[in-house]
Amino acid sequence: MTDTIGTPVSSVSAGPAASVAQQRRIVTAIPGPKSDALHARRLAVVPVGVSSVLPVYIARAHGAILVDVDGNQFIDLGAGIGVTTVGHTQSGVVEAATQQLNDVTHTLFTVTPYEEYVRVAELLAEHTPGDFAKKTMLANSGAEAVENAVKIARKYTRRVGVAVLEHAYHGRTNLTMAMNFKAAPYSTGFGPFAGDVYRAPNSYPYHDGLTGAEAAARTIGYLEKTVGAYDLACLVVEPIQGEGGFVLPAEGYLTALQQWCTDNGIVFVADEIQSGMARTGEYFASTHFGLIPDMVLSAKGIAGGLPLAAVTGRAEIMDAALPGGLGGTFGGNPVAAAAAVAVFGEIERLGLLAEATRVEQTLSAGLLELQKKYDIIGDVRGVGAMIAIELVQPGTGYTSKEPNGDAVTFLASYAAQHGVLILTAGTYGNVLRFLPSLTITDALLEDALSVLDDGFAELAAK
């Protein structure tokens, strides 16, 4: 079988895999024979809990294209769940990491420090919201960033309570599993979990119809009744919820929560692990909502594919921990830190804040056209290169809000078979989310939308 659509080469700078043409190309069944063989090897040695969305094994990647071991090329609309925001094998990142590999690979910053860690902290102080003094600690993953933020907030406030919102996702460690809204598959059977975590209703305009003020009053009222503001160390909020389905809160909701936190000595933590680092057209999505968080959490897109995460916060809060209370063997590894410095540079050099807006315009316009044709698309939402559609049951036009997870499963599979990788999301599994690289071309986006259109048409004919 062959399914090939050519498009212009991406504007992403040339890198080691620059020979990868920016086009969709399917030449075998999906998965192909070489992927099948690798998968058989994998099943013998890798736990089933480490599952994969699509069992095709990737050999090369560049820009917005993944190439598997069988030679199939996929338009990547997931970017490693928002990690390769600047594009796969982006030259500036590859060159910085390669140079650092030749200089120093590891010393452990808490033993003998190095400049790259300091430079990342400086850049985060400059680009996170707020003009006050800030400090940053580096870790390896988003879940580690969340755990450390809670640790620091508890030490600073001398309180223990942690507030989170419905539909939130914060990680797979013991504490973050307790903070997640959705249990299966993230926490099923893994208890007991950390205590003193309180989950409050959030703002979900498509479903609750509340204004920001009304939703904030509901959230605050719930927390004041169930735990009390005096016992809360922090409120951890995703400005745009990620795994929950790219839920955008109603206008004024988040600023009302932040003001309540400020009035009550509660640390307001913005979990920007998925929404940060230029993805939404601002360095951090908090800016869209007028937020100035006490702490901002970064990961995913911060180092262009290398493992790095950060907790950036008000200096007086970050300094609450005693010397030796923060850190870890690999946190802020010099190679990952050098890559992160390069990512900040490439965002500016390539104008990626504006590119995120371009991606939004192309994707949103195409998805809204699809919504006119297919009434199971209940909602189109998002900001920048963080767009989603929520699918509902058919038969009642746009008024039905009953989740349609089966349609999402079908469409994600159809797209994969035709060379487009789309991720799913949502508490009820009924959201398709689009997280492409900011360097993806409009031609690739339009090609992917055409595949999705064909998938909807086939689904409608079933």
C-alpha cells in the first residue's frame, strides 16, 4: 500500500536528520513488519503497563515528521505530548547538546555546579510572569516539578493541604497520582496514596455554562467548606488542562482563584508543564489569563526532547527549603540544561510565539469547518498550538454533550493508518488533542485535516 502526500520542506533549521522530507508517506501496513518484529521483542522484556499509543517503532525524526523502521512517515500532531515544540532534531538544540556532551556530561550541580543550570534559571526568571525576584530549581520530569513545588509550598507556609481541580493531571508518582482526577489507568491498584489532597470543582464552560465568577465562587466555596483556607499550603492549577481535554476556564475564573489564594496566604502554583514554553503563543499560558503565579512549573518543551523540568517561584518562597533540601542526582543535567538554553534562543530566532498563533489559525479554521459537517464535534477549543475537539454522541446536533469515546478511538486509529499521529485526551476519552511542533507547515496541517475529514466521513457512513 502507498499513501504519499508531498508538502514543502519545513522552515525548521537543518539538523542531523534534515534529509527527512516533510511529507506523509505510508508504504506498508501499520504497523509494518519491522515494527511488528520489534514489538514482539518488546513484549518479552517491557511491562504491559508501559504501553504505547501506536506500536510503530521510530528510527528518525525531523521537523514535524516521524519515520518508522519500515520507512513510513507520519505527520506528528503530538510532538511527544508537547515536548518537541521547536521541532524534532532542531539544529540549534542538537548542536548545543552535542557541544555540551563534548565538554561536561555530569558533575551533579549540588556537588560542583556549572553555568548552564544558572543560565536556565536566569531565562526562566526573565520569561515567567511577574517582575519580582525569582529563583528556580531544576529536576528531571513534570511529576518531579509538581512534587518539589508542593514540598516548597508546605515548607514556606507551614501548612500541609494541597488543593487541585477536577479533570486535572499532574503525574504518576505517589503524590501526583493522588492529585490526578482520573484514576484509571494512572493510579488503579497503586495505593495507598498521599493524604491531605483536596479536589475541587473547576471551570468547564462547555459543560457547566458558568461564568468565571460563578465557577470561582463554586471552587472557593467547596475548598473553604471541605478543608478551610488556613490549612492549605497551595492550589495547583493547569491554566489550560492537558490530559483533562484542553479545558479552557471561563474568563476571570483563574484570576479570582489567585486573588483568593493571595488573600489567604496560599501559594498559587501554575502547572505549565504542557502549556508552557511558547506553545500557546506566549511563553506561558498564564499570561493569556492575566495570571502572575507564585510558582510556575515547566517541563516537556523546555529542552527540545531532553529530560528537564523546573520549579520557578518567588525568591522568598523558593528559599524556604534548607540547604540540601532540594535537588537530585540528574536534576539540571548539563546536557539537558544546554539544550534548554538553546530552546529559548530558537523560540526567539524562529519567531515561534507568532508561529503558535499561525498554527492556531490554521487548525481552528479547519476544525470549525469539520464541525459544520459532523455534528458529533461538540466543541472546538484551545489556544496556540494546543487545540482540541470534544466528540459527543450523534443525533442532536451540537446540543448533545454525552461523551463519544468510541468515535475518538476510531478516528485516532484511522488517522494513524493514513500517516497522521493524533493524541486522545479527556476524562471520558472523548477528546482529540492537537499538539504539533510550532515549526509545522500549514500544508502539513491541511493534509492532516484532510485525513481527519476522510475519517469522519467513513465513521458517519458506518
